[in-house]
Amino acid sequence: MEMNTKMPEHLRFTPKEIDIENDYFDNLENKCKSELEDVHNEVAYPIEKMKVGYQKLKGFFLDNMKCFDEYVKAFKSDEYVRTIRLPKISERIMNIKNQLNELA
């Protein structure tokens, strides 16, 4: 409104024109919010599906592995392996091992 009063008389908007402009921007803002919500709803399922897939793959390949930060060097070359991954020992086997250690 202030900008309108600072403009020369022949360039000023009438109050009716300003009201129409405000209504137009309100309508445009509502339309944009609606479209953003639609896009969010469209993308929500694939994102959730990928998250579940990621968790399954991680659980299958990484959660059941134990990593040791070791260096294993080959005898006749300069090649080496830095990390070794082995399957984790199950809880049941760990309990039996602990019981055997207590008996010894």
C-alpha cells in the first residue's frame, strides 16, 4: 500500500485493483500448497519403500557381520587386505562360550 501511494498518480492502483491482486496471490499460494502436498503424497510411498529395502539389505549384509580392522599382507607381493569381515557369532553360541570359560 505504501508503494502505491509513492507512485505517480497515473500509475497508482485503485483500492479495488489492490484487493483483486491480493485475492489472486492468496489463490495462487493455496494452489501451490495444494500441489506441493500432492507431490509429497506421491513421493512418500517410494521413499518409504526404499527405506524398508535399505534396512533389509543392511540387516542381511552388515548387521550379521563383525569387522576387524586388520592388515593381511600377501607373501610374494605388496598387496594387502585392510578389513576382514566375518559372520557374527550368535547369542546362543556366545552364551555357551561364556559358560565354558567360567568352568575352565
